[in-house]
Amino acid sequence: MALNPQLYGNGMPVAFVGEMFVLTRDGVEFEVDKIPGFFLQSWHVKVKGIVYLSNVRIVFVASKAVGNFVAFDMPLLYIRDEKFNQPIFFCNNLSGLVEPVVPEDQPRALYSTHSFKILFKEGGCGTFIPLFLNLIASVRQYSQHFARSAPDFAPCVDPLQMVQTPVEEMMRQAYVDPSDPTKIFLQQPTSESQLRRRAYHSQAAENSI
């Protein structure tokens, strides 16, 4: 994960080079723990907002900043133990664990694994959940293939290796649930800015080439 990734003025995440956004879903509530500097006793965040899903990551953007929390970035390669929950008396939700994106000059021991939950407060999730599960399975399959073809590859080092995961066909064949307000990107969002990020650890977006 990465706290507060770069966003455009309209709240859209600044894309990485080669990143393709798949969908966006409004009207969700997001829960995540162990956020440094947020209510120091529990470090637990619970906030409403919008989710973006790409071939690289899930990005949650809060409708309104809460403390130092504006957005949260979860690389698909770092997510594990994901589970779609359908409780009887509460709304459907997606839960799981996500490993932190550790800066290269800092030890892993300083960073904790986060648990998260995405609660679908408005409408169904028959479009979102299948696309997410198919995409994360594809990312893992590609990661295993990449590891076999590149012996020096270390899993959970650079999630941007996954920009090559094929997603176009998956998007074209996606089932659209009429009860799910998820919006699929039929074409990539445009912006007046041509900024593109090249690394998770970069503090400034770079111009794409």
C-alpha cells in the first residue's frame, strides 16, 4: 500500500506509465488499519469515497479528507487473502490484506501488513467483484510467468511489473450488472496534464515519453 498517492485536482489518480484504468465505483465505504499519524491509539480509518481499479492497483479516494488521510493505494500484486463477504444483515463487502510499499532506503520491519475492507453501500457489486477477481488472478498468473522467465525477479518488489498484464479482452467481455453502479472505462480518462508516474517511491510525477 501507499498512503496518499498523487491525484489530479478532480480526484482521479495520476497514472503510472503503462497503467490502464478498468473501472470506478462510487458510493463505497473503506476501512483500513495501521495508518501512521491517524488517531494514534488505533490507526484505524473508516471513510466514504470512490474506488478506482486498474491493471496495477486499487486506489480509494475519500470524498472528504479525514485527518491526514486523503487516498490509499493498494498494488494488486501485494493483496492477499481477499474475500467477498455477503452478510445477512449488512452490506456486501470485499476484505483482505495488503502489504506495504516499503521505500528502498527503509527496513521492512518498520511497516505493517494492513487489513482492509471495501463496503458496497449503494447498489450491487455483480460487475465490480468478477472484474476484480479476474484481474487479480491474471496479475498473479503473469507474476508467476515473469518469475520463471526472469530468475532475478523478486516478488513484492516492484508492482509496476504488472503493467503488462492483458486487460483489454477482459474489459470487453465483462458482464455488466444493472444493479451495480460501477462504471467501466471504455476509453482511458484524459486530462489536461500529461503527467505519468514511473515509480512508487518517486515524490514527483514525471512526463511520459
